[in-house]
Amino acid sequence: MQQAFQQFVTQKKLCAPDDRILLAVSGGLDSVALLFLFKQAGFRIAVAHCNFKLRGQASDTDEVFVRQLAEQWGLPFFSKTFDTRSYVLQHKLSIQEAARNLRYHWFEELAEQEGFDKIALGHHRDDQLETFFINLLRGSGVAGLKGMPLQRGKIIRPLLFAGREEIEAFARENQLAFREDSSNATDDYLRNRIRHHLVPMLEEIKPGSATAD
């Protein structure tokens, strides 16, 4: 997977060897795997972590985990704590929309202040499929049905070439520690319902249809 990652980054011209790259790291499987891939490839990287204060002590434990990981690997670390629920009430948004707005604004601001050339996010191929169905169910136009862009401005998504199972195998192979977000196991969010119910149904109807590029 390391070789595939480096080929993908090069072929898609996502970043140059001398770029300074800010990695969004939640502490979960995908972002930790992305961090390891970038580190192994020798890029100049730093870690950014958002604490949305949505899961009590677990949110703070995530931040401690990511901070310690950055220290262990000798990487610059940035974090910010948000009052997400107040932002939700103030702007009348869903929790997920609020968190997305807050993190993207902070990433862009941090990149500008600290001189980062790129902001790398850990979205992978399965996330892309789920995003397609989210946009479809919400009545998005043609632009929305294209899913998440590989690159937009400074933001890049270097894991879109890989699926969840590939990333899990890579993490096991390299004994990567990561944090499990308990909310991922619930059906509280539309994305989770699509992941837990719609995608498996598509696989049952036509095997391979939910994992194709």
C-alpha cells in the first residue's frame, strides 16, 4: 500500500517533495494510516487535531492520543477545542455540518498562518461512495453527485485510491494503534445508516458494486 500511495500522490500531482503538509488527524484508523504513509514517504508534515467536545472524556482522550503520537514521531502538533454545540444552535446546523465548517475554517487559517502548502484529509474510497449516496438522498445537483474532489485549493485527499478493508489490513500489518469512535457503530447519522445498511444491501444484490472505483 505504501508504494500505491506514493504512486497515487505522484500521478495525481497532489503534492511536491518539498511541500509542507498539514495532516488532519482525528486519531481514528484512516487518519493514523495516512499519517504513517506520509511519514514513511519522507514528506515534511505536521499534525492538526480538532477536539469538538462531543463525546465527553473520549474527545479529550483522542486529543491526548494524537498529541502523544505526534511527539513519538517527532512531528509538530496543533490542536483546537471547539464549542460545537453552541455553534450548532447559533447557526442552526446539524452536528456534522457544524463540525465540518469549524474544522475546514481552522485548517485553512492554520495553513495560512504557519505556511503549509497542503492540507491532507483521510477520506478514502468507501467515504466517497457514502458521500455520493448522501448527496443523492439530499437532492444535490450534478455537482454534488460527483462526490468529494481529490483536490480543492490546498486541500488534498490522498487516500481516495484505497478502500476501508485495505486500510485496515495496512494498519494490522504495521501494528498501528488508533482510536475507535463509538459513534461510528450507531445509526445516529445518515452516513452511518448508509454504511451499515445500504452499502451491504448493494453488495448482496451485486457483489463488488459497492467497492468499484
